[in-house]
Amino acid sequence: MSIVKKPGEASKWYLPGILTGMGLTFKKMMGNLTKPTRMQTLNYPEEKFQYSPRFKGNHVLTVKKDGSIRCTACMLCATNCPAQCITITAAEHEDPTVEKYPISYEIDILRCVFCGFCEEACPVDAIRMGPEWQRPGLARSGFNYDIQYLAYRANLKGGIPSRVDDQERHDAGI
Ligand code: SF4
Ligand code: SF4
């Protein structure tokens, strides 16, 4: 049962409601100007939100000590991807100790749901999800990440860990 209240005399007039709303907005504005640290918003892009270190952002294909990519083109990430946005083309490696490697590895990032299944499925720690979350672009083609972007983009030289050494993994018991 719903109870419908009879509107009071004051609610028949728009002006008191408008003035109350404007008063509230003015009060909030003064509060924000005098105590900016309490503001709920950021001045993006000058200020950026700091996510937790566990944040799963843009993908990174990790590399070995010599700079070659670790991926062995086993297809486990592509098979486990629920969005089916990973496309890999495998080839035989010249080095007989390396079974396969990807001549092409692409992620259609507009289809990706950032679930992290690819990272979880990889048996050799060849794909990780890093801290980057911004990826502006003007054309759809810019959202197809290839090996060059995934493993060698400029940001990876500036602090995002992308080099994984087997000996270090072994020492850490991974
Ligand atoms: S994060 Fe999820 S959806 Fe995105 S590429 Fe990896 S498995 Fe696919
Ligand atoms: S990134 Fe990992 S799971 Fe995906 S194909 Fe390469 S080795 Fe396999």
C-alpha cells in the first residue's frame, strides 16, 4: 500500500525549492574552495587517481634477459580469454631449444573486459596486466595492441616491470 502525501502549501511554489537548491550548491562550493582536500573530484588530467599496485590495467608482454619475448605461443591465454580478443600466430623458432614463438600477438583492447584470465592462464609469466589505464586514441586501429606495443612501448622503459628472468623466478620459488 502506498501512502500519497497531500502536498503542502509551500511545495506549490517553485521559488523556495530553487532557492534552497542554490543555497545548498553555494554552501558546497564554498566548502570545496576553503577545504580543497575534502573535494570528491580530481582535476583530471593534471591530477590522476592512484590505483592499488594490484590494479589490472593495460597488458604487458614480458621479455627475457636478452630482450626477446617470453611468450611460447602456447595459446592458453587466447583459449581462456572470455572476450576472444587475443589473436596469436605461432611459428617455429630457429633455436632448437625454443619450441615455438609468436610471429604475431594481438589484443583487441576494445573487446577486452580486463578480467585477468590471460595473466592467470600463462604458464611462463609472459603476459601481465600493468598499472596503465589510459589509452586514448582517435581511430579504432589504435586499439589493436601488437607485439611492438605490448612488449616494447616507451612506458615499459620508464619503470613498469616487464623483464622477467628465469633464474630470479626460480630463486623466488615461482
Ligand atoms: S584480460 Fe580477460 S578479456 Fe582481456 S585479454 Fe585477458 S583474458 Fe581476454
Ligand atoms: S602469453 Fe603465455 S599463455 Fe599466452 S600464448 Fe604466450 S606463453 Fe601461452
